[in-house]
Amino acid sequence: MSAPPSPPPPAQGHDGRDRGPSPTRRSLLRGALAGTGAALLGSAALTGCGSLAASADPSALRVWDLFQGGDGMLMNDMIKAVSAGPDGFTVNRTILEWGPSYYTKLAMSAAGGRAADVGVVHLSRLAGYAPGGLLDPFDLDLLASFGCREADFTPSLWQRTRYDGTVYAIPLDIHPFIVFYDLDAAERAGLLDTSGELAPMGSPEALLDAGKALAEATGGPGIIFGYVNDTSQCWRQFAAFYAQTGAAFTLPEGGPAGIDTDAAIRVVTFMRQLFDGRTNPNNLDYDGALAAFMGGRGGMAMLGEWELPALRKSGIRFGAAPFPQVFERPAVYTDSHSLVLPHQADPDPARRREAHRYIAELIKQSLTWASAGHIPAYRPVLESPEYAALRPQSSYAGASEVAVLDPPAWFVGSGSNFHHRMSQSIQSALLGNASPERAVRDMVRTANSLLSQANPVA
């Protein structure tokens, strides 16, 4: 994950026209954004999928995404699969760098009305893009005709695809914050159930005891969590524990933030107890924590499921499980890579139909996507015997039923400044530089400050 991006740039309205005779900040910037967006479309020197001839084909579907490395290769495989045969697609794929550049370019191209046919966004960021007309809505009847229906997704996830009652995103996956554990250490610590899986915790005390037992089993750290100077890790863990308390976290437009401060203090206090600097280290950065666990120097690691390929390469024997429930209700912090229709000023109906068909067919290939650790959002794949046979992926598939995303607001989401600033406040408490009470006050102040700012694309 990378540094937090700036908020999406101002853009024109959904219908592409001015909202009135008086110039606004958005209308004054529209010309510059449209010109920049057009330039980006013409000049992005990025990785393509398929032959040069296919890339030059004006009828090819133009697809933008942010998948590089192993994920990028898997996406290539999926695109090749849907491009085969007489009904296959011709695809011009563009890969943009994850983080600020991707979301800025996506916004600017959509503001110019000349965006790609299909794009990818994190579902948590939908509220920053749909309101200003940067995305076009889906035709659900058309999508259903290609075998992709609302009933094919978990209700909690599908609910987040909507803005103002309209669907603007189709989830490809669910990628949760989970735990990986050293199988040998967990067995010695007595933490496995009769099927050899990590047993439920059930209480804060049980997780604290598990850390001690793992430390004794490893002769080193028990539970590893790398967060120092990371832009999202503290928020991911806090959000998981906070959701488990059952308390609401809302960010209504204009504020104030709806945060149960007692529940938040309870969570930060527990996080500080858990990472006490003795049983479980309290000063690891992300790379240090990952290296320690892969080197066998730790019994359990709290990480995103996206680290599965790296852990496999390490050669250690490990298992995986949803993030442990220790408070009153099950909840796992997650996000979702979702497919969207970036705004086009005058979309061609035939191309738009093909975009719907392409998205439906790509989602059906998500068993390939699951090999990297991501949970398929499409239930027919998630519930298939082939997915059940994937280990350890199917061990944490239950996270999809209790998935919790960021509270919807224009400034939240993966890689956002909101994540960064919230994580800074929590980090200060974990490092002993601030009390849990002060950390929570800082979090509330940050949320209210962001809520006082107008959505630049609304």
C-alpha cells in the first residue's frame, strides 16, 4: 500500500452541463480537467494486454486497473480467458500505479467525459466518485442477462455498491484484514481445534492469553503487527475491533461524526494491552513484521490476505483465519476491488453493452483471482467445490459474511488521508506517546475537520 492520495479533483456534473449561470469552483476547473483527462488518455505509457494489433483496434474495450505484480499477472490470465473463442473480447488494458496517481487520473479522465470503458475502484472510495458524476450507473437488467445478479453477492457488500439508491460498482472480490499463524507454534500453544484450524478466541482476555502462549511456543514474539509509520494498518485493526463492539461509526455530510468514544477508548486501550512490547512487539513497521513472521520469528501475524503469495514463498507452515472476534459481535474489516463504468459524455450503446458483458464474464473468472488470496465476491464461485478446495483461502471465507467497510464518506477509503490521519492518532497511543483518551479525541477532531470540508466533486 502506498502513501495517501489527495482528495479527488473537482469535476463536472453527471450530465456534463453547468448547474447554473454563475461560475463555480467546479465549472471554472472543468475546462482544465477535461483537457488534462484527454491528454492522460492519449499519453499514458502503460502495460497493455494482448497483441499490438489488438491494442490499436479502435473497437477494443479500453480497461483501466491498478493491478501489478502477481495480481497483474492473474488479471492478464482472466482477460485472456474471457477473450478466447468466437464471443471473446478484444481488450486494450492499461495498468496505472496504485495510489494517488490512479485515482487522480481516473477522476480527471471521467471529468473530461472520455474515460475508459471499464475501471476499477476500491468500494470504500465509491462515495468520493459517484456523487460528482465521475462514474456512470449500471443497467442491472442488462447485467442480469449476462448472469450477474444482485442475489449473486452478499447483501452487506451489495449495499455498498449503491449511491443514492443506484448501483455504480460491481464487486470482484473481498479482501479482508485477517490473521496468519504458524501452524507448528499454534499447535504447541494449544490454539488449534480438532480440525487443525485456529480455534475461536471469544474475548479480549483469550487473545491476550493466545499471545502469551504463542510467545512461549516460539521463544520469541507471540502476535506480530507491523504498523509504525504505516498509512493504514492501525486503522484496519481499530476498525475491526471497533465494529466488533457493535458501536456505530458514521460520517454524516457536514458532521459531526457519530463515534462512540467509550467504545473507541475501550478498543485503543485493548490494542495497547495486546501490543505491550513484551509478549507482542509494539514497535514494528510493516516490512519488519512481515519479514519476522516469514522468518519463523512470531506465532501469529495480523495482515491483509494479499500477503498470501509472499508467505507461500517463505516456505513456513502456516494457516489463516478471519480476524479474531474478541468483543460482542463478529466483524472483519475489509474492502473490495470493484469494477465500474467511468463517466463518458456520450457512451456508445454497443460498447456500453459489451462493457456490461465483459464485467459479468470477468467476475465469473474469480476463482483464478482467488489463488492470490482474495475472496470471490461472486457467490457462485465462492460457494463452488473448487474454491472450497483452496487452502488456506477457504479457511477465512467466512469473513465475507461479516465484512465491514469504511463508513461511507467522500474522503475515506483505501489509501486515503483519512486512513493516514486516523492511524497516526492510534499509533501515538500504541507507542505510549498519548493516552487512549487523547488518541480518540484526536480521531474525533480529525473526522469532524474532514466533514467540515465540501466534497470537491459533489
